[in-house]
Amino acid sequence: MPILNCNVTTCYYNKENHCCLEHIRVDGPGAVNSKGTECASFRELAFETSRNECSCTSAPETRLSVSCEATKCTFNRNHVCSADHIGIAGNGAKHAAGTCCASFEAE
């Protein structure tokens, strides 16, 4: 499972630049670069929601499974990310389309 680092601080699941989910999904079946991808697991942190109300029931995950639809990425192995480390970018995002897999590498 990849080590995940996430700078999308507007995501409900982001805590300490890690993800509170055990599994995320990266979309971008036609992507030829990172801008064509997005974190489909993104959920906007509502203005009235504080970080203390994050869905984390334990410490955020540093390693997690990543399903991936970016089939033209060199790390995609049967729709699963095989990278040792990935980064999700998109600080300030309000929708999944404002995020991307910064670790995407074209085949």
C-alpha cells in the first residue's frame, strides 16, 4: 500500500496531511497527466465543520489502498496503485475536480 501525503486541507478526510479513510479512489480513465486525475473520495469540509469533527476514529492513515482509474499511469496495476508513495494535491479544492494525483506518471 502506498504512503499517502495529501495537501487538500479543504477535504473532510484530511488530518495532518494524511487521510482518515482506509481506501481512496483516483479517477481519470483518460488522463495523460496529473491534471486529468482527481481524488474521487474527496468530500468538502463544510465551513461549520471543525477538524475535531472529522470522520477519523483513530490516527490518520499514512498507508492506504488506492484504487485507480488512471489506466495510462505507469503505477496502475489492474486498477490498483502500485506506487510506493503518492501525493494528492489541490489545496483549496471545493470539488473532486479541484484535486489531482500529483504522482501520476504517464506510461
